[in-house]
Amino acid sequence: MASEPILQVSGVSLRKGRATLLDNVSFALERGRFYGLLGPNGAGKSSLLKILYRAEAASAGGIELDGRPVHALGRRVYAARVGALVQEKVSLSGMNLLEVVELGLLPLALPSREVRERAGEALRMIDLSHRAGEDAAHLSGGEQQRLFFAQLLALNPDIYLLDEPNNHLDLHFQYKLLDIVKRRQRTVLASFHDIGLAVRYCDEVMLLDGGRLVGQGAMAKVLDRRSLAETYRVDGSFTDGRLEIAGPV
Amino acid sequence: MTVASFRSPGLFALVVVALLLAGLAGVFWGTADLTWDDRYKALFRLPDAKPALQLIVWEWRLPRVLMVALVGAALTLAGLLMQALLRNPLADPYLLGLSSGASAAAAAAIIWLPGVFVSVIGLPMLAFGGAMLAFLVALGLSFSPGRNLDRLMLILSGTAVSLFFQSITAFFLHIAEPHVTQQALQWLMGSAAGTKWPDLLPLAVTLPLLAIVAFLCAPMLDAVLLGDERATALGVPVGLLRIGFFSAAALLTGLAVAAAGIVSFVGLIVPHLARLLIGATHRWLIPLALLIGAIVLVLVDLLCRTVLAPQELPLGVLLALFAAPPFIIILRRMRRGV
């Protein structure tokens, strides 16, 4: 029998005006597994993650963390256990790199010495420790993404929510940072556009289309010829752990 | 470039000394023919102090200097909080219409409302009500259901609200008796002349309390600088923080306007100056900015008293003069996206 799910999503919907962004989505995340969230543009991947890191409130349905309803947990308590890599454009200035990474530990209320140590360690993982005192205003898009990744690595929550973690990252850091997350064997829910990257990391995928969960399970099973044509609108097939695409449908 | 190379206890010591010197200059300027011994005796009310000097220092100068220091720090805190929570370097109590709301309420109180009513509620509370009303209207105009607050819309709504309340103020000034208009106008343009000790009370209580609360929330304010969603994901109650600190900014603005009329630009310029010196991290920024805000207004008030002595200039005149160049620099920096 499978272990108790760490996160249970039941019948979650999100409506904005007349648009339905998520429609009755239900799934469970088991402890220590890496889940991929797949789907074409506008499928509802980001909306779902936003609800999970509590930047949006679901119009219907409920979420439970270890069997406890999320709305009964304090924001800070929840944030300490469920960390998120967020897609949000921002122009930083006036804070140095170390300070930004330290903010990632805000939910934990640690003594300042430990905050400094953990943030310094995370800054080393993203190869920016030699620039720790620099103003974050001067970072490129990829460097900024690494910095926010470092916040999450310093926090090391029970559940990692990653909204397109490879965004802006060069190849080296795409693999390096996701490898670190994978090695930690925490529960991960990550949205991907790059199927190749998803294959490498995900134990299981969930396929969203038009706000509905249309498939869940092993990647080769979920992404069969029919679902590739219906959701991604490509003619392709999964063979030997690789996605071969002939062209658009 | 490294952030905040000036971040050290030395800077704070320097700024505190500067504040004390500015305060002393504010209290004793124009008493040049007296010795420091006499001044010292008057300041500490020693038994052999000169009675006339002691009267000037204690009844005129000291309350006034303390008042402008409090007003400068209060408007700086209001501007700083708004800039952080809107992630917008142009946010300021003046630009969002809070000052205009407060002054319209105060003008109505002076010119139109029954005296009994005003004396029961008090000018500070009426001005706070005006600032809060202006803020709520600006918020309401920029709010659309189901969407996050659009920061640019809020600034534009604030400007519209500001214009509206300015016309109300103008209306009250127009219908009033000429001498009342003159009196109200002088006050509106900003002046702390004639401050009595009890006038200090509202700001002297409110400002330290709110400054401490803001200081304790400093890491959460830092997190908001990373973006609303990121801050939310870090467990920061962004909406609550915004409502709370916007109300605090309205309260500070209302009290400042009730005390000294419209004092523009301090809330805009001083936080920028402090940020250039020490970076945006709020546990450093808040104390430094408040000290600088106090210094700036004490010095500007001193200049207003002395430039055309024995006539006094309104605070707003000199402030606008000094604030225009930095304001332009901020605009240009914003355009470059720094």
C-alpha cells in the first residue's frame, strides 16, 4: 500500500470572471517523489502552483498538508514546509546577494548566525558566493533566477514547488540545480516546458489541459500519441524514454 | 558595485551628531551675542539662567524644532512604507493624495466646521480622517475585483484624488473671510511657527510606536521588494501588511499636516537619499531615513526663519526648491530602470 500522501489536492477550481482557469483538479503527492506538471501554454500549471503557494485562493475545493486543511495552517508555518520558486518579474536594487538569499529563510525564524551560514552555503551552490556583497540590481535574468533558486535551497522545505525552474538558466545550471534538488529526495512538484528535462527528473507526471487534469502517471503512459496530439498538438511518440516529434498536428 | 559600503555604526553616530547639531542650531540661531554658558544655562533651566532667553528657548524655539523634527521623520516613514509596499520609488504621501485629503479636511475644519465640533474631535484626527478617506478613494478607484492591485493605477488614482481634494481646499479658501483665508493659506503652505508643547503630543506618541512596529516588520518589508507572490510564498501576509502600513502612513501624514500644513517632497526624497547611503534593507534603512528626515526639516525650517528675517518663508517654498533637482534625478534613474 502506498504511504499517506504529504499533499492532497481535492476538487480544486479557480475561476476569474467568466474564465475557468482550473476545473475540479484532484491529485495526491507522495512523500519523496518528483512530480512533473506538464501541459501547453495556458493549461493552468502556474495557476495551480499559485494556489499551492497560497498566492491565489481556490474558488472551490480543498488542499491538505499531512491530512490537515491548509487554510487552518498559519502562512508562515506553511511556508516553512512548502517552498516555491516563483515566476515573477521584479527589479531588485539596494540589497546584496547574500541578503536576498537570507530572505528565503524568513519562514524559519532561525538565529542570525545559522541564517548566514545556510545562505552562504546556498550561494556557493549557485556559484555566486564571490559576489555575495554585490547589489542584486546588476544581475542578469539567469543570475536572478539562480539567486531565487538559492533561497529555496537554503530553506530546503519538505515540498518544493518549482514554476518552470529552468527558465532563463543556461544548460549547466539547469542540470546542476535540479540535480541538487533531486538528490535531496524531497517531494517536488515542478512545471516543465522542456519534456527532455522532465524525463530526466520526474518519477511521475501530471498533464493539464484547459484547466483540467487529463492524465497522471508514468511519463510514457501519460504522453502517448493520442494525448500528445490532443494537448500539445504535435505528432509524436514516446520511445525508449525519448520523445520523438514529427511535427505539429 | 557593492551595496551600502557606508553601512556601519560610524554612519549612525555621524547622523545622530548631525541631528543634535542641527537641533542646537535651530534652537540658538539668532542669539549670537550670547555666550555658550548662557545658552547652556537656559537650555537646562539652571537657576541663574537669563529669564528672557529661557523663555525664548523653552516657549518658542524648542517646541518648534522638536515639531519639525517629528514632522520630517513622520513624513519620511510614511513615504518609505509606501515606496516599499508599492515597490514604486515615486510613492509618497503627497503624490498619493493623502496630504491633499488631510489638508482639505483641515481647511474645512478651520473655515467651515463649527468650532465646538473641531475642538472636540481635534484637528489631528480630522486631518487623519481626510488622509484616510483620500487613500481609500484612491484604492477604490484602482481596485478591480479578482485582480491584484495595479501599482501604476494606484499612483494615477492618487494624483486624481489629490487634484479633487485640492479643489475642495481651494473652494473653502474662496468662501472664507479674507483674513481667515490668509491665515489658513499660511498654515497650508507649511509652517511650525507658534507650536506649543501640547501640540507635540500626537506625533511624539504615534511616530515612535509606528517606527518600532515598522522596524520589527523590516524583513517582511524586504520580502515585499522581491515581489508580491514571492513574499506570499515566503509566508508574508502581503495584503494585511499593505492595509496596516498604508493606514499607518495615512495616520502619520494626517498628524504631520495637522501640525505643520502641507510639507511636500520630504517623504519622497529622504528615503531615496538614505537608500543611496545604506541600501534598501529595511532594518538599516528605517532608522537612518528617519534621522535624516528629521535633520532635513530642522535645517529647512531654520533657513525659512533666517533667509528673509524677520519675515518667515513657508516650509513648502524652500523644500520644493531643494527637492526639484533630486526629484528629476529619481525620474531619470527610473527611466533607465535602475
